[in-house]
Amino acid sequence: MRHTPVCFILSALVGLTAGQSALAADFPSDLRGGYTEQGWEDTPFESVGFTTGIRYWYAQGGQEVESFGESFSSTDTTHFGELYLRVDDNYTNSFVNLVGGYSALINGSYSNSARGVTDASITDGKVAYFMGDFGYMPIHFEDGDNSGGLGLIAGYQYWNDSPDMGRGNFSIVDGPDDVTWDLGTGDPIFAGDSTVNNLDVNAMRLGVVGEAKVGAFNISAEAAAIPYAQVNGTLAATISADTDSGAVLTTQSGPTEFSGYGYGGTAQVMVGTSFDNWNFNVGGRAWYLEARGEARFEVATITDAVDSEPDGTYETDGTVALQDYVTDLEAFSMWRYGILAELSYSF
């Protein structure tokens, strides 16, 4: 077998290397340049702006609920602390708003016909909310130092409106195992509990927004419809009063719960000025919601123990029967409105 000489192979490799070196000296002149030569520093990411700050909301609020022929209502004055964040993408004329607030102080009064309560004081409770909106501003105008725009927003709102309207008492009876009977009297013995208001709203928001800069003043306004909201929670109400006929006792054996859907709207207007990236704004805000749905609770009917011998000892346990009651909410509404103040920083 013939073998290629080693010297021939080495000569060929040297020739190829030399040819490649010659080609490398004549690279095309139209290759991309450096970072600044390509204009990559002018990307859309440089047009993103942030505004973050705190707000104070002084709000009047109220609720009206009618169910099972009973009415429950409240009016209050609530002070809120709020955090605010807005992200603007000027390249696409879009933005994201995030707002979250919590009640710092609640004062007011409530009435509960089921318990015969009228104008009792509200000194506690909880009101909390969160809103997240995406906005698009396709319409812009400029006239010297004045400018503005119009757009649309779509988003989500969570709203828990639960001022303290007392506690709704109920028995804890889900069956015979939850009841014992007094051997000397035959009367049933069972535990009890109570619940406060806890009303949750999860809502969709669709609306319009406008912004304008007029000289040294900034003006913003928004109006949003709530086309659909899921409403659920518990009421601080005992709908079914205990009745005792001597041998038979009926008692509400669970909290008053409800669930349904609602609709409403929100509006907000702010006016202010800016100085060295600091923004000072004041204005007003209003929310309103109506809802329809079902209220439900459970009633336990308990009979006394039986003295079957009779010897004064009630040795035979009584009976327990449970019945669910469901009815339509005859009316449900809640609202808040008041003065809003903001201190924020833009960067």
C-alpha cells in the first residue's frame, strides 16, 4: 500500500493557511458597527417612565341590604392610606396603573332590623381595595406649552367593604353529634358562634381616561363602568330568631351568607402641579355598586330529651332536623365618595 508523504501533507496545510490569511485581510466593509453607530441606545426601553407615591382618601360610604323582609344599612366616614404606581410606555402610548388602599379609621352608624338595632355606632371594621388597569392613549395633541391625550382603560378591582355592624349570633349545630341534652330538664345544650360583616367584590373595569397639561397644571380624569362584579360574603345578621315552644326549639345554625353579581361605576378627577419630578395632586373619587343574588342560612329544629320511664331523668335524647333557607336579595348597594390627595415622584 502506498502512503502519502508527510512532507506533502505539511505543504498543503501551509498553503491553505496562507490562503485564509490573505482572505482575512480583505473583509467586506459593510459589516455592522459598534453600539452607538447602530443607534441601539435609542431603544423603546428608554421611553419607559415610572410614577410612584402615596395618597390619602377621605371618603363617605354606605351600604343598603334587604333580605328575608329585614333591612341592614350603614353610613360611615373612613380615612384611607393608599399606595400608587404608574408605569408609562411612551413608545406604545400605553400605561399600567396599580392602586391599593386600606382603611385607617372608620366612624359611623348602622341599623339592623333583625335585631331591633337603630343608629348604633360604628367604630371599627375593615375596608380594603386594589385596582390594576391597563391603559392605551391613541389620541394626543400639543399646542405650545399645553398638551393632552385621550384613551381607554381596562382592568380589575377588588373591594372589601366591611364596617363593623355588630356580630350576627348563630348556633353551631350540624347534626345530633353537636347537641347534648340535660338529664335533669331534657333541654338541649349546644355551642354558639358569631360573625362580622365580610363583603368581597371582584369586579371588571372598562372606561375612558383623559390627561392634560395646561401651563403649570396637570389635569387627569377617568370614568369606568363596572359591567360585571362577583359579590359574596357574610352578613352580621341573625335572620331567624330563636323560638322555643317548650318541647321544640328552632335556632339559626350558621352564618347568613350571600352570593351574587353586580354592576356599577367609578369616577376620579385630579388636578395638580409638578416641581423637580415631584407631583402634588388633589381631587375627588366616587364608586357605586348594585348587586342581586341569593342569601342563605340554615335552621336547626331540636326537640327536648324524653323521660321515658318516667323517673325525673331524661335518658332518651331528642332529635335534630336541619333545613336550608334560600331567598333572593331584595336589594343590595354600596358606595364611597370623597376627597383624594396625592404626593408622588416621577422618574
